Amino acid sequence: MPQSKKVLLIVNPIAGKRKMRSNIMDVLDAFSKHQYLTATLTTTARGDAAEYVERYAAFFDLIVCGGGDGTLNEIISGLIKSRQRTPIAYIPVGTTNDMARTLSLPRSVKKSTQVVLQGEPVAHDVGTFNETQYFSYTASFGAFTKVSYATPQWLKRHFGHFAYVLDTFASMGDLHPYHAKVTCEGFTTEDDFIFGSITNATSVGGVLHFNRKDVCLNDGKFEVLLVRNPRNPLELRNILHGLMHKKYDARYVFFLHASQIHLEFDKMTAWTVDGEFAGDTQTVDISNQQGAVQIIRLSEKKSQEPYDST
């Protein structure tokens, strides 16, 4: 009998529409049939997943996240703090699941469990935010930013991704500029912006999407998007059209790649990290830790297949 692989399954029981609760036995059964020895821990409060991983990562061969992007962020943060290189697998059961889209993972618990069993670990960059927080796919400020963490939980549960869309349009009337000086690897600009994101993903908040050819998950570079403040409704329409069709005109939208980014604001500005509120700050330093973690994925050919929403 081959040696069993020890797996730590961390479940957020309230993520998304509580999908993991009704599928947990199927997941454990699949792991058992593949000779996995599985220990399961559930989260009850923010920070639990990071604490579990930091404490127990050294004792397992694989850590599996059964939750949303916020839970995955905690697992990655805990793993980096533990100084372990234990591979991570993701069974996405959150509301928007930007990382699932980026990794081309299926939303079906059964199908994503098969990815865990059949996939291989692939290096993935991680961002450091002001040397105190980590992010797997985005750090952002301004428009769209508050949607992910401010949308009421009941709205997420009942309407899923559509809740984010509703909240996004409801907040469009609340646009206001953020004056900032941005410096990153040969590029410096100072202007008023309504939105900025530093990402390592093809989808942000389920609202913004990037071309896959523009995003490499382990090249040591982030994709930096800065949206200028529109001076009139026509400019706002041009900005939204450009974002929707992924056409970036420096008159309205800057799009570039960088591994180190420094931002200085004229006032305290709210940020989110992987969809969670990260606090208010006036100065931000972001750096890329190339290949800091390993995430289980299918082969390169299969991983580029369209995101499966079933």
C-alpha cells in the first residue's frame, strides 16, 4: 500500500451560499479513496485560517482551502509566515471567486476536488502590502474597491455574484477622486484617480477582467491599473468602455507591469486586499514575492480552458 498523503482541509462553512456544508462528505470520500489522510478544521472568525496554517503547515503534505478568496488569502498569509513550502489547493465556494477564474478552476465542488487529486503544484507570486499584509491576486483603492467587502452578507448569499453587480452600479454615483503620486520601475505620474489596482489575476471583484495574455502568475510582475478621474460624463463613458473592452488609453487609463510600486496620497485612503478591507493609509509600498507559494493546477493546456461556472 503506497504511503498516504497527509492533507489539512480548512473549510469556511459560511462562504458563498454555504455550499461546502452540503458537499463536505463527498470531498472527504474522494480524498479517502485516493489514500489521503485528511484532517478538517472549520473557521469561526476572521484570522482562523491563517492561524491554523501557521501552526500546522509543517505537519501536512497539502493544504486545501474550502472557501472563498478571503479564506485563500488567509491560508497563503499563514503559510508565508510559517516559512513552509506546503502546496495549496483551492476548492472555490465563495461568491465571486476571482482566483478560481484566474486559475481556471471549476465552481463545482466535485470537479474542483478532482483538480486537487489530479493537478500539480505550480509557483504563484504573492504581493506584500506595506510589509504587514499579503495578497494573492489584488490590492486596490477607489471605485469598485468597497463592493467586495461592503456588500451585505445576506445579499451575497441570496443573489451571489449578481449582488456585486448591483452594488457596483449603486456606488457609481459615489465616485470621487484620489490625488496620488505613483512610482514604479521607470514610471512616475501624479494625478487624480478614481480607481487603482495592483493585481496578479485575470479578474478583479467579478467586475474588471484582463486578457490572459497580459497576465503571468509567476513572472515576478504585477499588472498595475490606474484610472484617471473623468472630468465629464463623456470621459466616464470612455473609461467604462475601455475597461469593459480591455482597451487602455493613457489619457484615461494606465496599464503597466511592475514588481515594486510606491503610492503617496494627499489624504488617508481606504484599501482592500483580496477583497477584504485592509485599512486606511496615506503611503503604500507593494512588492512582488515571485513564486512564494505553490498552488495545485491542471496541466498548462487544461488550465487555460474557460472558467467553468457549473
